[in-house]
Amino acid sequence: MFIVIEGLDGGKSTVSNALAQAVGAMRLNTPSDKFKHVRAELELAMKVIT
């Protein structure tokens, strides 16, 4: 099973953590934590593209 939760900031982590624990799954972040420092740049680039 593969579940994607996407949307604006506000509650996705809480919901996805609870869901992963409830079904015995692994939760993955995208972009991964190693890219957090460039997230703002990535989001700005996506706005320019779209």
C-alpha cells in the first residue's frame, strides 16, 4: 500500500504519523530532511515554472 498526503502546511505530519502508526507503516518525507535547507528555493522555482 502506498498513501500520499499532500497539501498546504498545517497538520499533514500529525495525520501521517498517526496513520503510519495505526497501520504499521513507514512514513517518508519528501523532499527528505537533507533538502530542508533549500525548500524555500525549490518552492520559488516551482512557482516560476508553473
